[in-house]
Amino acid sequence: MSAYTQGSPSFVASGVTLVSTRPVFDQGNGNTWEYTYEGTSAGIASQAADMQAAGARTTVDNSGPVSRLVASFVRDPEQPAAAETTFDTWSISQEEYQVSLFSMDRAVVEAEGYVSKAQYRTDIEEAVRAGEPFPLSQTEYPVGWYIYNLLSQGIDTYPRGAPVLNRNRTYSLTYTGAPHRVVTQGIVYTRTALLRDFGIISPLSERIPLDPDEALPEGFVWGWYLSRQDFSYQRERSALKVTENLGWRFGSWNAWPTGSALQGIYRLIQ
């Protein structure tokens, strides 16, 4: 590995200087380890050949008085294959989605004073479909009257935002760690389990919201649903780079731990 080490005999003799070493992420090539050199055109040409032989993608710029070489590796070439560390990038954002008008907080509270929540919704929706007058008392159920009018205009949902967490992980095909394997059953992680199982620490952990104080019906929990499992493979000269994309959406989910007397739609990881 002397070709990568500034000050080594072969390095000094080649006429090049290592300017920087850094991990880089870009949309076109994903996560890479980038080495930048400057030197004579002959030295840079020789260094580029060495980098290519080691599996790097190279770019050479001879337009100025000093030639420049950028060499990008799938994995850190200074790191032994058995000790490879993944390159992770995390992001958290809020995405918009549509929910039923009947899920408004005021509508939920009002429906609790009716025969049942289901009957509250059914009576209003059936009246709209049949073109009949509002079936409830406008004085006692003003939110229902409001929803009735919106449904009559063809409006049955409204936008709401939900926190979404994404992880982009890159590693080589020779990675000896434990890559994520696609799961077919819907999984929901509690906030504690999410931080623990995926090694999320400060400052990212401080950006992940706490569970709301709102009480949920039996069988429902606040949690992070594993909503995205994408994998891509990109050939980089003599190596193959793997990119994992995992995503979690926050919300209330019908989820119970494996082995519980009650079984939800999703499996809960606590």
C-alpha cells in the first residue's frame, strides 16, 4: 500500500502529492472513498495507472500547470477487507400523505358521543351517497355537519405530515459484516428499538421525535414502520459496490410483539 502513503520512497519518486482523502456521496456514484493528488503530468499518469490497477475509478486533469488526479474507491483501500466499515448517510424529513376527514381529532372526539365511531361515519357517508339531508343534529354534531358538506363537494381526505427516516448504506461485495436481508412481514419498531438496533446516536437521535402523549386504542402503538427496503449493485472496475436503502415512517400502527395473545397486522420490535 506504499503507493497510497505520502512520504514513502515510491511516493516521493513519483512526483505527486496527496492533497486530500475523504468519503464522498453523490447521486451518480453513491458512497465512495476519494483520493486527490497533484503533481507532474508524468507522475500523475503513473499514479493513475497504479490506482486503476487497485480498482479505483480515476479522473485526470492536465489543463493547468499542475496536473490533478481524483481516484475513487468502492471501499477504503487502507482498510483490510475483514475490518471493512460501512459508509452510512442518514436523513430525516416530513412527507405528506392523505388521511380521511373522519380522522380529524375533533371528529374522533365527536364520534365518541354517538352510537359508535363506525356508525357515525356510516350514517354521514350514506346520507351523502343518497343525496339525503344531514342525518344528525347540526347543533350536537357540528364537525359531522362540516364533514358532510365537504363530502358533498367530493372532498374526503386532507393532507397530514409524517416523519420519515432514511438510511443509505454502502459497502463492497467482500463485506464480512451482516447486511440487511429483505423481510416480507410488516415490521414496526418502537423508538427505543429503532435507536438500539440500528445504532442511531446523537445528534441524529435528538432529531427523532418522541411518541405523542395521545392514547391509542388497544392493539395500536406509536412506532416506526419499515416502509422501504431497496438494494442496488454498481460495478466499479474490478469491484462491486452494494448500496442499501432503508426507510421508516412514523405513525400509529396495529402491531403486537410475536407471541402475544393479540396479534396485530404488523410485528412489533420493542
